[in-house]
Amino acid sequence: MSAKSSYSIVSLFSGCGGLDLGFKGGFKFLGKTYSKLNFNVTWANDFNKDACLTFQKYFGNHIVCGDITKILNGVKQNSLFDKPLPENVDIVLGGFPCQDFSHAGKRRGFTSKRGVLYRSMIEVIKRTNPYIFVAENVKGLLTIDNGEAIRTIIKDFEALGYNVVPNLYLAADYGVPQNRERVILVGTRKDVLPPFEHPKPVLNKNTWISVEKTISDLVGKKEGTFPNHYWSKAIKNNGQGNNKIDRNKPSPTMRAEHHGNIEWLWNGKRRLSAREAARIQSFPDDFIFYPSTSSAYKQIGNAVPPVLGWYVAKAIQAFLDKKLQRKLEYDLCLC
């Protein structure tokens, strides 16, 4: 029960792997290197075939593409990687589907099939007994049903024997050029660890990264001359996502369900390309999205920004290294 050279991870609702990349580290974004961290994703899962393809191309074949509820019931999936869920793991990650908790969605919450998928994460935690779990969702989770949804979710996680500490993150405060707000719950096993302390912001409103600094080198490039540098041709209308972005500020939230209505460049000449959206989400340029532009937009919008994930992962690594070693020393003293 001491600090390890590598902590094993099971990743649920992985999408294209934004949170996984944050925990892996070892990537560059806007000229800054985000160091490799001591985490190893040994098993991952997502339902979306395109996202699984992108994940597999970048990370490897350790993603099972299929319905997690069926996997947990022993139903075989038609996947390149069909290894069973590990019996023990150090960390469980899960950005469980958020559309039904979002302010931009229908806010059906627990009345929808997607809204209760967090219970599959609970089942995985029961089976794998991790030291820590990390659950990510939209800001709307805090307010749906007058806060009853978040209280229910925390209560269900606590019933497993975990201290659960939620935090509302603004991605711009952590070096992501985007006004994206997300709730992250970190649970720590009560028999081993104290409650987790979330990392403090590294930037403030005066030091946020502007969208111009993020994508200015891409704006003048011809379509198709850079990986994923293709853009929606949807005409302008009165719906969501039809405003021009402010070049001097972080971007609005990159959304998954925009149906082509992604924001326009500050010059109003075209919409953001998928690569520009990926930059705004803090993906490195060598992270390629498959198989189409429309699918890329959706994968990007669904992802956790890797840079935000990296700051959370770095804090978790330091927390585990320190607290597990202290627990070991305490237990040895008792002996």
C-alpha cells in the first residue's frame, strides 16, 4: 500500500480519450510540455464506434467498444480488444454521459436511460475497489431537480465507502482557452485515504489564453492542408452556435450536439474547423480524429480538455504518492 511507479486505470465513457490523455501526460500544447505522469490505462470503454476508432488509433487496442451495461452483464462485444474488466485497479475514471444534465439539453436527468449510466460506474467501482475514482459532468448537474441529482449521485458513491469531494472547474483557469465549466467529483476510499483536495487554478481572468493565440496560425490555412482542418458549411441561422467568437478572450464551450452550428471565426468568414475546435479543447496537433469532420466535432465537444485533465491527474498523483506512503508508515508503526 505504498506509492507506486505506475497506477492502473479503468476508463469508462472514454470517448476519444481527452481525460485519458490528461492522465497519461507527455504531450505538448501551445508550446508547453505537459509531463508524462505515472498512470497506465489498462482497460477502457465507450459506446460510440467513431470515438473508439480515434481512441484506438492514438492510444492502442485497450478499448472495448460496446454498451457498458451489457459488458457488465457478461455479453461479449464485437471489439478488437475484448479483455474482461480487471478485478482490481487503482483508479476508475468516468465522464458519464452528460446531455441529460446539461443546461443546453432537455435536462431529463434520471428519467432518461443515459441519465442513470453513472450507476454502471458504481458497479465497476464495486467490482474493482479502486483507491480513487474521478467522475466528470456538466455544470447543469448541480442544479437539475433543485440540486437533488448531485446529492443523489454523491450519496450513491459514498455508500460504496468513499469520501466524495465535488468541485466546479472553469477550464480557462487551468490553461484551456475556453470558458468551459465542468463538475468533477473525486472519491477516495475511506479505509485508506482522506478526502481529496482539488488543485487550485493556475491562471486568472487577466492571464487567460485568448482564442487568437490558440488558433491564429490555422485561420489562414486552406481547408484540408492540416489534419482535421475542415469546417462545417452550415448556413448562419438564429440557433445556438451562430455567433462570432471574440478573438481576445477564451472561446465559448465547444459543444458536441451542435448539428454543424459551431461558432464562427472572429472575421465571420467561416465556422471553426474541427482542428481549431480541438485546439480550443487543448488537444495536441498529433491527436487525429476519425472518420469524418462531423464526427470529429462531436468527439471534441464530448471530451474533457486534456490540459484540464492533466492538472487534476497531477494533483491525484501527488496525493496518492504522499498519502499511500504515509498510510504504509502508519501501519508499520502499529505493527
